[in-house]
Amino acid sequence: MKVMKFGGTSVGSVNSIFTIKQIVGSEKEPVVVVVSAVSGVTDLLIKTSKLASAGDMAYLKEYQEIRSKHDILLNGLFSDETLAAVQCGVDQMLDELGNIFKGLYLIQDCSSKTYDTVVSYGERISSYFISKFLEVTLFDARDFIKTEEQHGKHIVNFKQTGLRVHEAFASAPDVTVIGGFISSSVATGETTNLGRGGSDYTAAILAAELEASILEIWTDVDGFMTADPKVINNAYVIEKLTYVEAMELCNFGAKVIFPPTIFPAFHKNIPIRIKNTFNPYSSGTYISSDKPANGESKSIKGISSISDTSLITIQGLGMVGVIGVNYRIFKALAKAGISVFMVSQASSENTTSIGVRSADAKAAVKVLLEEFKLEIEMGEINKIFAENDLATVAIVGENMKRTPGIAGKLFGTLGRNGINVIACAQGASETNISFVTNVNSLRKALNVIHDSFFLSDYQVLNLFLTGIGTVGGSLLDQIKQQQPLLMAQNGLKLNVVGIADINKAIFDRDGLELEGYQERLYKEGIHTSPALLKEEILKMNIFNSVFVDCTASAEIASLYKYLLEHNVSVVAANKIAASSSYNKYMELKNLARKKGIKFLFETNVGAGLPIINTINNLINSGDRILKMEAVLSGTLNFIFNTISADIPLSRSIKMAQEARYSEPDPRIDLSGKDVIRKLVILAREAGYQVEQEDVIKNLFVPDKFFKGSLDDFWADISEMDSDFEARRSVLESQLKRWRFVAKMENGVCSVGLQEVTASHPFYDLEGSNNIILITTERYLQYPMMIKGYGAGASVTAAGVFADIISIANIR
Ligand code: ADP
Ligand code: ASP
Ligand code: MG
């Protein structure tokens, strides 16, 4: 025999009830069908009784809602001939209910006994009309599910229940329908219930007593998922769970099944299958005692959480080594009927923290203050207090037992994402690690854990991109193009969650559609500023997030510190931060290291050329950088390769700007400022403490051209043309070329114009290319040489892209 339980949504629509008929009808074995109340009805019953007993006439509207929910179903399910009779049976119960509500309204009170009666109507009505629709016998669970009272709660009396179930089902027909959730008191026979979500439990009790072949829980999801699908959109169905795993998960808020459901099935070794009424052919989740084979499954099976957590802490040096403190804590709480779901005590014993539901927190503190009144007066215990607005998260899996490093990975992941762990606990059974955090970090915590334990088929990086000029725009194009490939080949999902230019910003935590983003940014974007951008990013509090700066703005660069402090990695094409004061540069680098995140700026020097990474690799492997000589300005190299008898200096500068090699203001390049910034960054990465002011300058454009406005500059610069051409033709006749060279030797830095002969490696440097020669202890006689495009939007964007991808590898 099978026991099949259909939940609220499964009995909530005409179509789904037709599906139930098909499912039950196609069963070969005898079936006990347990049904919940129609979805939303239990909530409405509670709401209506609250309103009525508070003397609020609005209860009538809610009562009508209950009526009409049922009317719609009856009209859809029954033909004209049968409708009247069924409607009459349902109306009779609804009328009784209406009278009870009226009574509540008049006396303005609702005892727990009346409350239990009111909520029983949900299942009484649903089971009645479903039995009529299936044309099978209806049983009333109150006849055999018997409860007794403990700490004000109704607990199943298994002995009485067992006897009566056997009696009731001794000669039951092949198919029966029973309303779940409801029960009655052994002592008084009054209507009671098994608690919210209790229909699952009714079904489990029946399955155990009747030794069913299987207990099927039919609901509105495909099975037990790796996390609540309403929070984690890439959660997926877990094929198999052990009873222990299922228990751990549902006990911690995975609402798929009511936690007490597992035990009766476990006790009699009856497998449970979770099935979806709305997708009946999917195989669902199978719960049994089968242990996962070694290496067969993931180290953790699922994540669950409860948000209404309070942590009660009992603190005092006088507790250390004293026997019986914990005994008294739990005794006092148990006496008050307060359930404790997590305990955390450091081995120093001077604090014990316990997790309780928020609704119990006040009472728990009161009870404990009374229990330890004497100790508090004596100063042995100095504090008992509650922290509220917390959430508890548990990771679950029997395979954790065999896998070292799970806790390390869990807390490492949380730390890198700036999620503070307030308390944690792991039982010696090692099937569950739980921790408490702030409720506003819950979503983020669930996401990072899901992501980092590879529960997801892919990893996610959430990007905020600012600056959509040539580099930023090109980067977005590359991301758009690569997204499918990265997902398919590397299991990496690049989610662009924010795009901002100087005026406008758009955000979407689920990822922005990159097709046509410019138009949407312009039309739908909110007005932004660096401060607002920072606020939005923090407000979103999204996991694995990376801030990508493709601007040249000092204001944006000034946000890095704050972002890194909040565990957002930074990838900068912008050179301002890394070339600002040495202290500031070190502060950002150290901050990133401390937080376990990244601050990357490979494209600050040589665009997409792997220069900074190479220097880092050399140093990490024990080499020492002695000397660097480089052409680092694409713009200047372009200018010196372009000027000729026909193209004067001023024209070549204009051409560099038009080809978008130069900074928006080309004076930054001509004044050597851009090269100085790059050289300073290189020297620092090579291990030398250098400031921009330390760099010796040998410039070719006199200072006076940099004094006025940009317009003045364009107006005046042609003054240099004739003199420069004279010098150039001499140089040409000597078969030499000009290169603007940056040099660092043992920490001493200089930039300046240098004449190079044909035998010099810099002589043939074409177009806007860059070159660097790195002399190290190991590359001493023949320096290492890196050469290639040193400017341009697409190579720079590719370098930024590479930095972003490298962040995906930090786990
Ligand atoms: P029913 O009315 O059928 O008893 P419930 O609403 O009680 O259904 O339980 C099913 C719901 O549980 C799902 O719709 C889903 O939102 C929620 N849920 C929470 N955690 C999980 C999880 N880990 N896996 C599947 N569902 C979950
Ligand atoms: N109808 C009850 C509730 O909503 C029991 C159940 O659905 O399992 O809590
Ligand atoms: Mg349920």
C-alpha cells in the first residue's frame, strides 16, 4: 500500500485536482490519500479568527474569501447533477464556521480550543469534496490520530494512534481520502492539530502504522532542492537523501516537508519520495536509509536556513568549570516550553550561546534571568542577553564526515564575502554545520555557499562596471560574446549586475541583458554619482562581486578602499589609485590581501600585455628585478613613428588623439605624466618604494604648453613644429630614432627622450606598441622582453577581462 499526501497547492486548483485523480487512478496498489487544506485557506482561517475576535467587522470579507475559494473549485470539479449535493455538504461546514466567527466577534475572544476548531475546517472541507470528486471513502483523521498535551503543545500519542489506525483500516477499501493536519485529544476528544504544515506528518504516521511500501509527498516543487528555490534561482533537485540528511535540512527551514514527518518513516524504514503534482513525470527526491557511496556524491547535499533567529548569550567568568550550568539553562528553557535549535559554547566555558526562534527570545531571557538570579547578584554571571534580527544557516550532508576541510571552506568563503559569523556549531556526527549571521546577510550567505560548494553547476561573478567609453564599451562587447562559452566550458557565469557612466546607472541583481544596454542606460538609468554608486553596490550586498573601473576618474578611484573594505574585489584600468601615494597603494593592496579578495590593475601598464603579472611571478618565484627599460606610452611611440617631413609634431599629436591612443587630454601623455604613473606602478610591483615626484624627468615639450587650457594647448602647440622638424631631420640623417623611455635601475626611476640606433631593440617598435626589457638576477645577461600592442580599446578591454577571469579562481 502507498500513502500519498497532496499539499495545499496540489489541491488548490481545478486542474491540479484533476491531476490528482489521474495520479491516484493509475495506481495499482491500494492508496491512502492525505490532503491539506486548499492553498491559502489555513492562513485565511487564522486571519479571520484574529479579526473576528478583535471585534473587527473586516473578518466578514475574509470569511467570504474562504467561501469563494471553495465555490470556484466546486463549480469547476462537479457536473450539474452532483454539484448540489456536494455544495450542500460544504455549505453546511462553511455555515458552522460562519457561526463560530460570529461568536468570536461577539465575545471578542478566541481560546486555543476554539482556534484549533477553526483551523480544522480547512482539511475537513478539502478532504470532504475531494473524496466526493474521487468517488472514494472519506475517513476523519480525528478518529485515529490522537494527541496529548505537553508544554501547551499537542504531541502524538503513538500508542493510542496505532491502535486506532489499525482498527480503522482493518477493512478499508482500496482508496481512501483523509484530511491531514487534524487530530483529537486522547483525554477529551476535542479537535487538535499537528502544527502548521502537519499534513505531511499525518501521512507519515499512517505510512508507518500501515507499513506502506512508500510515502509520497506531492507538492509544488520537483523535490528537495539544494536550497530554497525562492532564494537561489539555480538551486536544483537532490536525487537522493538519507533520512538523516532530510531531517537536518527540513529541521532548518527547508519547508518541503514538515520536520517530524521523517521520524515515523525512518523508524519503519519506509522510503519517502517527494513529487511534483505540476510535473508528475519528474522523478523527484528519494529519501531512504541508503548511505551515499564513498566518492559518489558531493560533500554537502543541501543548505537550509531559518531567518527568525535570536541568539541568547549567557556570559560570566564564574561559569568556568562549574558543573551543571548548561543543565540548568536547558531545564529552565524546557520548562518554559522554549525550543533550542542550536548551542555554541567555547571550550573556555565563559559564554554559552543558544539559538531560539525570535518569538521565544524575550521569554527565554526572562526565564534565564530568574534561573540565574543568585549567580547574577554574586557576579558569577555578568550578562544574559538576546541578539535579534539574526538568521541561522545549516549545510548538510552525510559525506561531510569523510571530507576534511569543509568547515575551512565554508568560513573562508563567508569571510571573503564579508559575511560575519556570530556563532557556529557542528555536531560530532558531522552531518551538519550551522552558523548564525545577520538576517540582512542571509541571501548573500546562501548564494556564496551554494556557489562555492559547487552545488551550482556553475560559479557566478557579479560585475559592476563603471565607465563605458572605448575600453568599458569594448569590455561589455567581449563579455557579451564570451558569456555562453565561459558558461559552457568553464562553468563560469559572468553576471553584469550594474553598469554606470558618469551620469546614469542601471542595476539588476539577476544580471543585466547586455544587448542594447546603452539605450536602456540612457532611458531607464537612475542619475548617479560616485557616492550613489557606492551606496547602491553596498545596498545590493551581492556575493562574489567585482567592481570594474574603466574610467580615468580620481573620484571613482577614491571608492576602492571602501569597496575593498566591504569585500568587493576591484579591477582597475584606471591608473590613479595604483600610482597615487605609495602608502595609499600599499593600503589598498594590503586591504585586499587581508580580506582574501583581489585588487588587480594589469592594464595600468602596457594595456593587455602581461607585464605586471610577469613581474609578480618572477618575484614570487624568488627572483629580484634589477632593472627595467621600457617604452610604455603607445601615444608617444605613435607620435615618434608618425612625424615626418610631411607630418609635423602638432598634427601627429592630433592623429594620436583621433585614433584614441592618447588619454582624453593628450597633455597627460606629452608631459610624461602617463609614463611616470606607469613606471611608478612597475617599480612598486618590482618591490621598490617609489613616488611620482621621485622620477627624474627629461621632457621634450616645454612646461609652458601645459599651463593653460586644453584649447590654448591646441592653439599653441604648432609653435613647436619647425624646431622639432629641424631636430628630426638631423636625427634621420644619423639613422636614429626617438623613443620616450622609462627606466628603473635599483629603484632609481627616470623618463625621457632617448635617441636609439638601429641595433637597439626599441628602434623597430612599430605604431603604438610598447616594449619592456626586464633585467633580473636570473635574466641577467639577456633581459626578458615583452612587446606588443600597448594601447587601444580592445586589447585593454581584453586585459581587464583577464583580470576579471583570474578572480574566479580564488576559491
Ligand atoms: P505543500 O503545500 O505542498 O505542503 P509547502 O509550501 O509546504 O508545500 O512546501 C513546498 C515549498 O517549500 C516549495 O514551494 C518551496 O518554496 C519551499 N522550499 C523551501 N526550501 C526548499 C528546498 N530546499 N527544496 C524545495 N523546496 C523548498
Ligand atoms: N493546512 C495546514 C497548514 O497550512 C497543514 C498543511 O498544509 O500541511 O499549515
Ligand atoms: Mg507543507
